Amino acid sequence: MHPRDFEQISHPALAAGDAAGGVRVRWLGVAGYELEHAGTTVLIDPYLTRVGLGRVAFGRVATDTAAVDREIARADAVLVGHSHFDHVMDVPYIARKTGAVVYGSHSTAHLLHASGLPATQFRALDHARPTTFEVGPFTIRAVPSLHSPFGLGRKVPYAGDIPDGCEFPTRVKHFRCGDVFAWDIEVAGKRVFHLGSANLVDDLIDARDVDALLLCIAVRYPTPDFVPRALRATTPRLVVPMHYDWFFRPLDAELRLLPRTRFGRFVDEVGAFSREPAVKTLPLRGEMRLG
């Protein structure tokens, strides 16, 4: 089973065409999204550079500004779930380009400071409890979360924090995970929940119906009962899987799945939990409207 089999699924939560007042949701690949409503744009984990696997393993990495410029025209805020390279590396350039304020962990703040971004453009969030703030018509709740453990020893890769006073990283291993956040977003009467790592702190999620759950399905197996727990915590009407694309290829290349994605099994996990939520995928750079 391939994600494209679910691209065209219809659902009452999805508005037709360019419905006025709807919330536009565009997938930027990996855990990256662009949400727009009434002229305000919020980005989540935008990573457009998509460094090749060889450079990730052995070389130095840097933002491909041309790749970012092709996809990102404006932003009012950027939400960073954690500070691995595939979530945060392009954020300093995007913030400088757009003037957006960046919200994330202290590790993300240290990285942004090292990039030369002024302190007025980033907010380091408390990981002890949820924090709520507003960006235009968006009400956003940063929910403390966890990263999935995987690989040898079932550990979080590149765990720990990016230190204050660091130089901006040029090696993937120096993009330390830091604290992890999920994002609970309300706008125009719709609720979108972004879970960008395959783990969660169940009790911290406000158990109200979610219109669209943007759900990381990569390396989910080490987290016990991840899919049913995420569905139970959010009771979504629509489940939009993400972070399953082989992100070492350019954004305009044909989509390939990360190893052990097992997309068909994911669909079965959703169906075994409940027949209520529909599953929909977006093509890379594809969008939907909630309305």
C-alpha cells in the first residue's frame, strides 16, 4: 500500500476549492507544514534543504537558500518541535528572510542566537508545562512531548541540548534534539494537532476533538502502542500521516518511503482503533483546506 492511495479521500472536514475562511494546510515534507488563514502564515518544522545522505553521514551541511526561496514566501511565526537538523536547520534563514518569530526549546534558542538572529525573534518555551500564545488569529498551545527512541540501544539520536554560546552547527551530529514539543493549534473554529515525533506525553494533551491530526509515523515501533495512544489522546476526525518520506532526496523528486514505514500497517492500526477517523495523505508540497 502506498500513501498516494489516500491522497484523494473525501471528508466533511475538507473544504472544496478555495473556500473563504478555510485554513490552508500545506505539507513541506518531513514534519514541515505551512498553515495559513486570513493572511497570517505559521510554519512548523520547515526543512526544505533535504541534504543528501552522504553529506549527512560524512560532510558539512548548510541551508540551500534557493530551495527555501522556492517554497517559502512569508511567515509570521515558526514553530520548532525539536532541534534535530531535519526540523530546525533552515529556520534561521527563514526567520531572517521573513521576520518571523520562532518558538521552540532553549536548544533552538541557542542555535538561533548562534546564527545571529536577534533575541526579539525567538521565544524559548517552558518544557515543564504547556504554554499558550497567539499569532494573529491562531491560538497555539506548545505541549511538552518526547522523541521516539530507535536504532542501536533504542535511544534518542543526538540526544541532549545545544549549549548556550555554541557556534552554529555544520555537522548533523551537533544538531542535538533538545526538548520536544507537540503543537495544538486553533484557528477559524478548527483544531490542528501536530505530533512531529513518534512519541507523546498522553496526559498533557487536552482531550478534545481534533479536526486534523498531523502524525509522525516514522520509527514509531519502539514507542509502545503509539498510534492508538495518539488517537485516544486527540480523537481526530482526520489523520494525516507525515515524516515518512525519504528526505535525503530533493523535494521535487518522486516520493520514496523511509525504511520500515509500513504504511499499510499504519492504516490497519488506525482502523483497528476506530473506524471514525479518515486517513488522508498529501503529496509533497500538496495542500488541503479545512473549512
